[in-house]
Amino acid sequence: SELDSFPFVGCVCSVFEAELGADVREEQPAWSPEAGRTDVLAQLDPAAVRPSVELLSSVLSLAGGLPEARLARLRPLVRRLVDELAKELATRLRPALSGLATPRPTRRPGGKLDLARTLRANLAHTRRRADGTVVVVPERPVFSTRANREADWRLILVVDVSGSMEASVIWSALTAAVLGGVPTLSTHFLAFSTQVVDFTDRVDDPLSLLLEVRVGGGTHIAAGLAHARTLITVPSRTLVVVVSDFEEGAPIGGLLGEVRALAASGAHLMGCAALDDAGTPRYSVPVARQLVAAGMPVAALSPLALARWVGDRLRGESR
């Protein structure tokens, strides 16, 4: 298949159904934006509908053209769909992200005593007992404490919101909300078409993010990556994840240059191919091949596979 025609580095390739189960995307609403059935929205009971990405995508596409008065009546429905999908996603991603809040050693008391590090730090301070045994005197105890924010990893999600990206945008927003809850990870969300908008302040509120994002327009991936580079302070502790169909509308040389600059800086890169409503990868294979050669692996990743990749990077693993 096309997905096997170039290397996928350090990732697990899958689709939503295989990783998250068919239930999260099996409900198809009996109306569509094309049918003009906006009146049906007001009749949907938030407590009765079965959450799905398709239903949320349809509601959001209709809500985008409604006045604020009618949009306010839709918020309970959208909130229920977002909350339930985010909860389901968090349940499945949690095992992949477990153990990331690793304690750090400190000389300041207050945390738990780190026995192993205390012994290593005090090997020069020993005392011989009357019975001949040697004991270590802990003159310099080492305690465990949480990492400082400046030592955290930074995840920058660069998300394509050009035409036909609805499903990928929804999953990206939900995934950002879950990853944003990882104590050692600072998550940024950049949405781009031909312009770049920073929605980082809404990462912890996917409902607000999804209501603000407008899907449509052209594609300028290089601009999104250029903005991402301005956010990097410690490249070796920065993850840059691009979600796109890689149908670059600008000259490809600019995109490849941004990828090479990021790769040369030491940042960790991953390109996630857009997935359609059926969970099928949809992206430009020729452009993806050039991105791989420039230093950015490209793969069709479900949210769970992406979480595993993030977890591996934060744990210092390479697969």
C-alpha cells in the first residue's frame, strides 16, 4: 500500500477504529449541512444522543453559520459531545502516558527521601561500628520533588484547518486537551490554513477551541512551522507534531527548509497524516516522502498511537 512505500520512524500506524473502537464513530446523523436541516439541532436532546465524531463534526459545521442567540442553545449539546468524547479518549490514552510525572532529585527537604541517590551522594561519609560493619552517614540527603516548569517538555501541535480537515481537527483538539493534562508537558495548539492562529490558551477547553476554529481555505504548512519555531526555547525537549494532508499550497522548498531547520535544531518531529471520517489516511505521498528525507517522519497515527509516541519521547525511549 502507499502507507508502506516510505519509512515510518518511531511510531505505530493505525486508524481510529482499530485503536479507539468502532463505537466512537458509528453514529451517522440523519441530516446534514447540505440538507439545510438547521432546525433539527434545536430538537436534539443532549442527554439522549450518542456521542460520535461524525455527529460533533456535523453540529459544528452547522453551528458555524448560526447567530449567537441560536448558538447559545446549541452549547449544551456540543459540550456533551466534546466532554464524552474527551473522556473516552482520556481513558484510552492514560496507559500510554502513565509514569511521565517523574520525580526529580533535590537537596531541599519536603519530598520523599530518594534512598538510592542519597547512598550514592554519601559514599564518602562512612562510619565503622564496633562490630566491624560499615554504615553510610547521610550527611547530604537527597529528596524527590516535582520537576520545575522550565524543565518540562513542550509539545507544539501544528494543525491544518484547510478544507476537508474536520475530523482531524476535532481529534487534534481533543487529543491536545488530554495531553495538556500531563504534568511534565506544556501543550501549544497552532491552527493554520494560509494564516496561523495560536489557540494555546484554549487547549484546556476543547469546546471553546472547536467553536473558534474555522475549517476552510488554503494550506501553508511552512507558515505553521515557522510560527512553531518561534515558540521553541529548548529544542531537545520540544515535540513538534504536524497534522495535515500535506497538500502544501506554497512552494515546497519553503516547507522543506523549515523541516530541515527544525530537525537540525534537535527538536523531535512527527507528521501525522490526515484521516477521513472512515479513519482512512488521506495525504500527499510525494510530499510526505520529501518531508521524511528532510528529517520529519510521517505516519497515519490515531490519537492513541500519537500518545504512545509522545510518551516514548518523554521517557527517553527510541523505537
